Amino acid sequence: MQLIQLILLISILFFFFVFGLGYGLVPRIMDVDLSELVKIDASAPVKVINAAFVLQVLFSISVFLLSSLLFAYFTHPRPAGYLGLRKPGKPVQWVLVLFLMVGAIPIILQIGNWMKLIDFGPEVAAQQKAYEASLETMLRMSGVGSFAKVLLIMAVLPAIGEELLFRGVFMRFAARRSRSVVFPILLSSVMFALVHNNIYGLPAIFLAGALLGTIYYLTGSLYLSILGHFLNNGLQVILLYIGSSGSASVKGMIANDQLPPYVTVAGALVFAVSLYLLIRNRTPMPLSWADDYTEQELSEKAV
């Protein structure tokens, strides 16, 4: 019943914010044609790109952020605790997650490059090309202002909203049907990967989601999976911004996600050591972490 309520809530918010405000008002206010927002590339006018950013913000806020917060607020006496918004068990976990994600990014990018070697047919290739052209256009940064805007929309908002929904809510739902944490992590990662609608990036996004779920479980804090998610998105935005003012070789390497082999190897080593230390310093959630209510929460609800 709670899952049905969540799906209904997401649907209502999606239709109001995205279809109502997004597709209904944004094109009129920003003077763009709705058809221009379907396919965005380097030739798109600035106003069209800005309109696409507004739609992205409305989507992130409605589907991920608001739906999670409202669902937790209306169904639980402690919404923050329900979503896992509690401080980590050990301060060192902040540092370990930082190094863990820095090491993981080259691996994730390399997996994405290997996927590009697979031929999924001309239709999928065309869809992927259009997706990459749109993403590249939205990631163009000409100054500090545009860098801050891209970082907020493409890194900060997704990190908060998507972690609240996939790890904070869906992972908890899945944990009620499993005695092991493996199933909740895998299921939330599959949903996380599918919602990104990127066939070539599917394995890399799935593994990133599994890593974020593991971070959440090992630390008991959604703040750290939010940090990990932000680092995964944000460091790539930062590298693109730095690379835009670098040499031609640096620009090409970053634009094509082509990292030197030694970077991937070094990343794998940093990742392995950081994961080992995080496991050694783990403060995992208790076995009852996915229960609807504890005895104390039930008494608070009754009052």
C-alpha cells in the first residue's frame, strides 16, 4: 500500500511540475517552441538550453526530492530518520567516502568506454549520439556563473533528490522483503540505472548505484551516499570546466572520457584501499533498520 501511495505521489508531482509547469508554462515564458526542447545540440539557442535546464530542475525536484520528502513526512513520525538523514557513525567515514569516489570515477568512466565498443544497432547508436550531444551542450561552461549553474543542476540536485528516493525510500522498501542487504542494494541500483535511460551507460550507472547503496549501508548515513553521488557527478563537471581552458589534448581526453591507463590503475588502487578501510570502520544499520516503526516511534505516533 505504501508503494502504491509513493507511485501515486510521484505521478501527481510529475504531471503538475513537468507537464503542467514545464511543458505548459516554460515554453511560453521563455519564448521557445516545445519541439526545440526534444532535441538539443550545439546549434541550439541559449534560451532553448536555459529552458531545458528549467525542465531538468522541475523534474529533479518533483520526481526525486519532493516525492521523497513528502512521502516520509506523511507516513512516518520521524521523516529524517526514515530517509536515513543521520550523521555518520565515525567522522573518518567522510574522508574515506571522498577517496572511495575519487578512485571509483576512472573505473566508472572506463566501463562506459568499453560499453561504447558494443554494437547495439543503428537505432540505439543514433539515440546515444543524440543523448551525448544534448548532454555535451548542457555541460558547456563559459565562466564561473555557468559553471555554478551546471554544478547545481547536474550534481547537487541529483545527488540529494536521487539518493533520497533510491537509497532513502526504495532501498528501505526492498529491505523489508529480504534478510540480506544485497537484494535491496541491487534492486535500488537497477531502478537507479533504468531511470537514467542510457543504454551504453547502464552497467556503469548500475555499479555506481550499487556503490552508493553500499556506502549507505556501511555508514548508516544517507548524507554520505549523497556526498558520494555529488562527487561522482560534481568532479566530472569540475574536470570538464578545467579542461575547457586547457590544451587541445586535455580537452579531447576529457570530452571523450579517454583517461590514460595509469589513471584507471591508480584509481582502482585508491578505490580498493578506501573500500577496505571503510569496511574496517563500518557502522552498519541494525537488522531492524527497514521496519516501519520502532517501539519509541510507535509511541510518538500514538501521541
